[in-house]
Amino acid sequence: MLDIGWNDDQYLHTTPIHVDLIDNKIWIQYDDTEEGIANDFIAAGVPTQDIVLGFRHPKIRQYTNFAVS
């Protein structure tokens, strides 16, 4: 997802959310939203074991309620 446009005289080109599909899992690589895109996926019925928090260090992922990889 891209946020593109103008804010007064400044051009914006940012990536508030970066999600990849890798090996049949949803990898959240970056999430700059308030609520967290993972919550939206869960609300849509995606099991937590199919969501990887890619922005978390691999050693930390085992302590989340999401997939390790």
C-alpha cells in the first residue's frame, strides 16, 4: 500500500503497510497503522498461524501469538 500525494508543498510517497505472501502465509513486513493490519486479517478469519510478523526479529516471533515463519 502506498500513500501518495501532496501535503501543502511537500510531495508524499510513503509505505504505511507492506505485506507479502510467502509460502501460503501472510508476512507483515511493515505496519504503521494505529490498530495493526494483523487485527484486520484476524477479523476477516485468517488464522494467526498463517500470519508472520516479519518486522519482528526471528528470535522474538516464537513469543508472539503468530506464526514463526
